[in-house]
Amino acid sequence: MKLSTLTALLMLTIIGCSDEPLNTEYRYEVSGTSGNYFVTMQNTDNNTQQFSEVGNGWYYSWTQSEERWLYISAQNNNSSGNVTVKILKAGKVVAQNIGTGGYTIATVSGDY
């Protein structure tokens, strides 16, 4: 019994000390009252990517193992309404901004 307990503790120690970083899920989200947005973002390859005429509930998700600079901006394509952009890390909002009014822009960025 003692040998199996010792073996289990040793295995947990080895697994817990792994040099491999854990992947974390990230997500950009766009929503609002307009329903029509132009999005500019930093994608998983660290390149700027744009999407036109996206609707409410639009999102982009990926996993990464290290913190890096993230950016998303969305413009309301209508003469009224609002737009909200969010960055989520492991399902929790880490950055959010709201733009209110016609053709307004909401932007968030930072190291996450």
C-alpha cells in the first residue's frame, strides 16, 4: 500500500512540474443593437485581419499558451445604435468597451 501511494505522489509531482505551458482558450466577441459591424482584429498569426458586415453574436476563438498582445475593434455600420467588443480568457471577460451612436467604434487591446 505504501509503495503505490509513494508511486502516485511521484507521478503527480512529475506531471505537475511539466515544462509544457497549458493552452488557454481566448475569444473575441462583438455585439450591440446595430446588428451590422466592421471588425479589425489581431488574429492567431499576429496579423491584422478584417471582416465586414458581421452581425450580433460574432466571435473568433482560439487557444494559446503564452500571453501576447491582443486587439479588436468594431465599428457600428449604421446611423444609430451601439457596439460592444470583448476579449475573454478562459470564459471570463478580461477587456470590454462599448461605443454608442451612429458609426461609432469600440476598441480593446492589451497583453492577455
